[in-house]
Amino acid sequence: MQHTGKEKAWWAGANTLVIAFAIIPVLWILSLSLKDRSTLGDGSVIPKKWSLDNYQEIFKADEFVNAFVNSIIVALVTTAIAIVIGSMAAYALARLEFPGKRLMLGASLAIAMFPLISLVGPIFDVWRRVGLFDTRPGLIIPYLAFSLPLAIYTLSAFFREIPWDLEQAAQVDGATPMQAFRKVIIPLAAPGVFTSAILVFIFSWQEFLLAISLTSTDNARTVPAALAFFTGESQFTQPTGSIAAAAVVVTVPIVIMVLIFQRRIVAGLTAGAVKG
Amino acid sequence: MAEIQFDHVTKRYGDGFEAVKDMNLEIADGEFLILVGPSGCGKSTALRMVAGLEDITDGELRIGGEVVNEKAPKDRDIAMVFQSYALYPHMTVRENMAFPLKLAGVDKGEADRRVTEAAKVLDLEQHLDRKPANLSGGQRQRVAMGRAIVRDPKAFLMDEPLSNLDAKLRVQMRAEVSRLQTSLGTTTVYVTHDQTEAMTLGDRVAVMRAGILQQVDTPKVLYERPANLFVAGFIGSPSMNFFTGHVEGDRLRLPFGDVPLADHHRKALEQEGLRGDIIVGMRPEHFEDAALIGDQESQGVTFDAPIEVTESMGSEIYAYFSYEGGEVASEELQELAADAGAADLPSSGGSQAVARLNPESDVCHGQTTRLWVDASRMHLFHPQDGHALRADGDGAPAAPSGRFAREHEREAQEREPEERPAM
């Protein structure tokens, strides 16, 4: 399709606006994290005195490093479990007819809609009794409850797109249902699997409410919660620089995840499977 | 390689719908059998039961003498070509073809050798490292065939494998499939809704309708001795013309004139004890321009036909003519016509018939031409259940299982018991 110069200019303007809107806060945080303590409050975007002190500081403190490790473990474990269970459940929902199928799909959606805040209290009480309070599983379990519906919903949409013939062809070719699932269905649903994986990872990576309510020490506290506990040098200094540096550091894994998986999320992977 | 036997096989769905009813069929080792019928007749379901993709509700299915009802598809050692080809889009042509071998645990060298060999047979050698998305329709179809033949299975199952190709390619691939099957000698069951494909490909053709096997025989026999109205109307293109005839003594009154009954027709009617109205079927090629028939005139009848449409094919002319009265108004036949997709054709309007004439004929649309029809070659059918009336009696009952005929008899009896002729 050909665009006139006017159309191009309009699109360029609109795109710039949207990108700027999204990226300015990120740039601001980045700039803050690189500023020397004395120039923190000067309000300029480009730091006048560059410094990596903030970064050195947060990595020196156990508080942040522990939280970072917790975050990675909690997010990865949640993602792995959600994808394995979610893809099987989504497959069943997409391919099988069983009583209560709609109810199950609806219920899983309803759970995802449930306001977290109303669950924090009860979970807190229960976790304290069963000894899951301030543990990593204590975070992973509620994260799964909220991310599974998301994964199931995304994945079943992808599974529905895969022609059933392919799976039957695999079975006739000598595959067990499990082999057909692993060697034919999953590779074809890869874009869906990665999309869901990213969504689940981001959800558990950035979750704050449960993280701060269900942890009390470095044992299980994740980065979003740990950030709130950052203190300045003395009680009179704001920990602005450290928080900014930590925020930049925790953004990096997300950016890496998206960059890696983006290459796998290519449309039209199923083109040519059946008569096109 | 193995024979396949359907032994009273029935497929009933949860809602009570019977897709395949009490099917009995033996497919010999190495035979090329075509399952043909209009859409929804149960032919694909029958094929998928052989593959193990559909459960069998009742009866036994045997492959190579072994009951396979409860066997998973992978344990049946059959290969299937799907209508959609069902190629694995994330694998190259080579990987697609090697997939069944890999699953069977064939070692890499042997698998490579067999894939290369199959690729050579199917002329796919230069495409082995491409993905299915980059192939043309015909190439994809060949890859699907290749995936089936590399394994040397007990049987090939093909579910309308050519219906996604354009007309010219389909004719080419038809010859290709036939050549492959002959050279491999593997038992093959081939499903199609295209009667031309059925007639040209198979050793035997099984015609199905509404889940019931109507007739199983060689293409020649199906064409020349159809067991019932349905087979008669389904096989042949353009399809057979049907009229209502009235038997009066030695003569048969047709909409366009009286014809003398040939001996074998009279005998058949006597055996059935039928008088009065019967259904008469005439193939288009049994009509001819009266000016071109020479001395055969006495075998048939000549009549004036108002020609509505002509289609000149070069080697022949199809002339559509209308006639008054004698339309076959039977509900069954109308349903049959609709089933066969013939409802859209002008000839099924009931009052229009088609004749295949010699190209030398000077027939012209909008004019009345004198046509002749060979009365000795007409087909007679029972007015109620539609089975063919033949002196040697093998026209009846309609379906091998006899259920088609029985069901329609029952319907007929319920409708008009007092008019039921003695059989």
C-alpha cells in the first residue's frame, strides 16, 4: 500500500508521541540512577556528573542481591509450572469435549479477574498457619493461581488454530498422543507458548502486593518489595539513587526475555500446513 | 500388505446419528478400492475407522486377519493421506517424510535411503530441504504421498487426496496415484465424492449413501448394471435420465412415446409381478439423432424432442430436451438427486432430460429434433424401493445388506399398503 507524504508524517508524529509517552519515565529513571548524589535533584535529563555509585551500592548490599535471586527463582519457577500445566490444560480445553468444559474456562477467567487485595488477608493467615509465610513457595503458589488462567486462555487460542489433521496425521504416522503433542503440537504452538511465558514471567516479576504482604525477611522477599525497604545513607537522605539503579537492574531481565522470545513469536508459522 | 474386512461395522455418534450402518466389505490384499458417495454418506467415517481415528460402535474391523477395533492408530501400521495433506509445517520435506520412520525407530542411514528413494519416485528430490509453505499444491500433495509410502505400511488410506488440486493437476495426479498403487501393490482404500475419480482409479468401487453400502463392484458393472436408482443416478456423467413408465401388456408407455419391451425386461417384470407404473432409466448415450441411426431404428423409438440447450464438446454433443408428463415425482428420487448434488443440474428438474449425440448431428437449441432412443438398453427400477429390475434377479435387493431395500419397503407399506404389489 502506498502512503502519501501527509499520511507518513501523521503516522510518524503519532508513533513518536506514543513511544515518548512510554519511554520518558524509563529514561528518567535511567538518568537518575546514573547521577551523582549531589546532582540528584537538579531536574536535568542528562546527568551533569556521571556516576556508577548507585549501582555499586545496591550490589554491595545483601538486601538487593537476595531479593534479585528470589525474584528470578520465583518468576522462573512460576513460569515453568504455569506453561507445563497451562499447555496441557489448554490443549484439553481446545481439543476435548468433556462435561463442564465451559464452566471450567469461565471459572479460570473469573479467578484471574479476582481482586488481589481481597485475597491478601486470608492468604496471609493461611500461610502463617501452614508455614508458607515468608517462603518462595508461598509466593509461587498464589502467582500460579493468577497466571494459570492467563496462560490457559492464551494457549488454548493458539491450540485451536492448529489443524486437527496434523495431530491425527502424527498418530497415523506412529506417534503416541504424547509424542504427537510434543513433536507436532508444541512446536507449532511455540509462538503461543512464548507469548504466555513472557506474560506470566512479567506478571510474577513485577507483582508487589502479595510480595510485600507475604514476606518479612530476605528469605523470600522479591525485588519490588525489597525496593520499598531501601534506606538512604542516614535517616535524612532519600534512597532515590539506589531505587532508580535497582529499578533499572530489574528491568534488564524483562528486556532480555522479550528480545529473545520476540524472535520466536513469528506469525505465520503454521502457513503451509494445510492447503493454503 | 494385508486385506481389510468390515464385519457388520456400525458407527453411532453420541446423539444417536448413525454415520455407518452395518457395513460389510472385504478388501483383498493389494486391491485398490474406492469408497464413493455424496458428502455426508459416511465414506470418510468408514475410512477413519480403518485408520483408528474414529471408534467403532459395533461390529469388527480386521486388518490382515487381526481385529483392530481397540488398537491405537499407531499400532495399526497403516498410512493415510489427508485431504488437507496435513504436512508438518515446522519440518522440511525430508523431515516430514522421515517422521514416521523416526517414530518407528528406523536407523538414520536406512531412513535417509528410503526417503531419497521415495523422493525420486515422486520427483521431489530437489525440494527435500524446503518447508511445506514454499511448495505448490501439487508438490505438497506429493509430499503427503511420500510420507505414506516411505514406511511400506499394510495399507494406504486416502481421504479425497486430490480434491484440493485444480482440474488439470488432478487428472495428472490421478494417473500418478494409479501408477504408484500398481507398482507398490499395497492395499489401498481411497475416498472420493467424485464419481469420475472412482470410475477411473479403482479395481472395485463401493458406493455409499446415508451410511449404507449400496453396491460394490468393478466400475464397469456399476455403470452397466446398477443395483438401484441411487447407484444408477450417481455413477455416470451426465447422469442417467429417469422417467415414469407405464407397463401395458408388451409395451411400455413413456412420456415421449411407446416402446416395445425387450425380452429381458418383460421377464424381469414378470418375476417381480409388476404392472402399471415403473421407473425407467436411460443413459444419455443411448439417445441418438434419429437421422444418424441407420438400421437400428426398430430396437427403439423415435420422437420429436424440443431441444432447450446444447453443449458441444467437440467429440460429442449434449442436448437437453424437455418432455411433458412422466416426471419421476418419487420423493426418494428427488432426495437422491439432491444427495448426488444433481439438484442443481437442469436435467434433474424432472421434465428435462439429456442426450449424448454424435457430433455430426445438426441439433440446435430452440428447435425440435427427431431423437431416437435404444429401448433395449434402458434400466427398469421398482417404483417403491428403487431396486433394479432384472431377469436374472441380481438387481435386488438394493444394498448388499438388504437394508436399503427393506427400509424403503417398510416406508412404502406404511404409506400405501393396499397398493403394494405382491413380490
